[in-house]
Amino acid sequence: MLERQLREQQRIVQELHQQIQSLTETLQATTTCLTSKLVQLNQHLARFATTPSTTQLMPLADFVESTSAAQHTRLVQLETSILKVLTTLNAQSEQLKSFGSIAISLQESLPPAKKKDRPSVQWNCRNLCNNKTPLHQYLFTHHFLPHFLLIQEARATSAIPGYRAYHATTSTPLASIYVRGDMLVEPLDIPCTLLKYLVGVVYYDPCSQISLALPSFYTLPVTSSLFRALVKFLHSLPSTTYLIIGGDFNAPHTLSGYPQTPKPGRLLHCLVQ
């Protein structure tokens, strides 16, 4: 940012320098032409003044001569002033270059700015309706508010201050998404077979021009048919869309410390590969 501002200032100084230089050249040409014409006029008037019949032209000749001298003096003064301005601008330009070099050196010597952490938090809400207070305390006592909350088994369409809620189509939703108020999203078009178990939104980031799909999913224990429908749905999303999926998958796997890996666990493992 600093380097860009310095370049812009240097560009402005150069433009001013060029404009004043052009004006100076124009004034010099005008002065030369005017002086030449006044000299010619004085010569003609002098010839007229030497004859007895034109003695009345003498005061006019004196006036023209004095006027031309005054105009010439003023033009010379103007040229001198412009040259002084150019000298000052040149000095300021050199100072600006020196300041720019110092600023760039200082900027390069500074350590790179740390990117802000964007933590993700996993929390077992165990019925959001009865446990909103701990969540509120956590959200509003920390230095960040998550952009999105993907919650499963909320068991109620509970409100969270500062967030808009999207729920699966049941009175006690199995899957919910809470979107921070300043985030603009569009709901995902969920297939009928998953309406009770899946809800999702799409966020488009205008800066990076990235589309991000965020589905929140819940599957019943010892059930694999929902996984197939989920995988089919995810594959139907545009290939350019990024994906963050949150869910209560009820899919044990030995990699997670369970003694066995039933079919839902195998399907989930294949899904994340």
C-alpha cells in the first residue's frame, strides 16, 4: 500500500513538471515573438518620427517602447518564477524518492504480518434448546464469531443472537445451519429423500470468487442408505464449488478408536478420501 502511494505521488510530480515545462517553452516562444514584433514597430515609428510631418507620433513611440519594455520585464519575471517552481519540484521529487527508498527498506525489514486464525470448533450440544447458554457464553466471550454454525440434533428451532437459522424440514430438526448476520448465502436445493436429514447453504466470496457449499447432515444409527443419497447429492454440486460438510454421521470406524467398522463407517471413510 505504501509503495503504491509513493508511485502515485511520483507520477503526479512528473505530470506537474511536464506541464510547467511545456508552459515555460510556450512563454519563451511568446516572449521572443512579442519582443521581435515590438522592435519592428519601434523601428517603423522611429522612421516616421524623423520626418517633420510626423512629429506627433513621438509620444506614441515613447509609449510603445515603454510598454514593450514593461511587458518584457513581466514575462521575464514570470519565467524566473516558473523556473523557481521547477527547481522546488525537483528538490521535492528527490526528497520523495529518498523517503520512498527508506520506507520500502523499513517495510522489507518488518516481519510478515500474521494471518488471522480462523479456528473451527466442535461441540456436542446435546440438545441446543436446553444448552443455549453455554454456547452464547462461548461465542460472545471470545474474539471471534464463527461465520457458520453447523449443528445436528438441535431438537428445536432455537434462535442464536446475530445469526440466521436454516433447518431441515422437521419440527424438531435433525440438522441446522446458523449463518452470521453479515454473511450473504443462498439455500441449497436439497433432494426430497434428504429433506429431513440435510440442510445446506452456498456462500459466494466476491474477493476470491469462490463458491463454498456448507451442508449440515444427520444420519440415523446403523443406516447406510442415507449415505448413498448424500454422496449422490454431493456429486451433483458444480465441480468448481468448494465444500465444507458438518454432520453427526453415526459412522463408527476403527480409525476413530471403535472396535469395529460397520457399513456406515466404511462409506464415510470412502467419502472423505
